[in-house]
Amino acid sequence: MQSSFTRLVLLLTLLILPLLPHRAAAQAGKYTYLQMTTIESVIAGGMGRSKVSFTPEFKGAKEAPMENLFSLTGLNMGNLRKNEETIHSYMQQISEDGWELVTSVPLTYSLQGSGLFMTRYIFRKAK
């Protein structure tokens, strides 16, 4: 009796195992994606524009302001800290809404005396 049960379980396992990869492959295209881009301007004198941008909109927002990294005296550490808190807050909200961070990509653009620090965050959620 025990031997028959063991054979039945083994047979069922062998029949079901080949189906598992197909199920995983079927799930691959069933995600919705959200992109959050942070843009931090590095222009002396506080003339830059820094923001967070969402594609598609996140909770009705396409973009939100952030602080400029530079002031008239140079790098403003208070503004840097505020931007870190803003990014952290959005990432927390996105995570709480069920989104999973898939990847982040740092991007930098610079000219003499100015530049941009950008980071793209790609999130996904099962449909």
C-alpha cells in the first residue's frame, strides 16, 4: 500500500514538473510598469531645476519639485538632505502601493559649470 502511494506521488510529480516552466513563462508579460526619474540640477547660484517625474502618473502626479543642490555659496547640504527624504518618501509610497523595484539606472550629463544627475527607477506590479 505504501509503495503504491509513493509511486503515485512520484508519477504525479513527474507529470506536473514539466508544466511549471510554462506557467512561469506565461506570467512574464503580466506586469504593469512605473518609471520614476529624479533629476537634480547642478548649476551654481541655485539657478537649476530639480524634480521627480513619473511615467505614468503616480497618485495623480506627473512630476513633483525637489530642491536645487547648489545655492550661491555652493553645495547646499540641507537641500541635498531634503531631496534624499523626498526620494525615500516616494519610494516608500510606491512600495506600499504594491510596486516592486526592478532596476535603477544612474545617468549624468555635464557641461562646464553645470550638469544633471538623473536616476531612473523602474518598478513593476502584477496586473
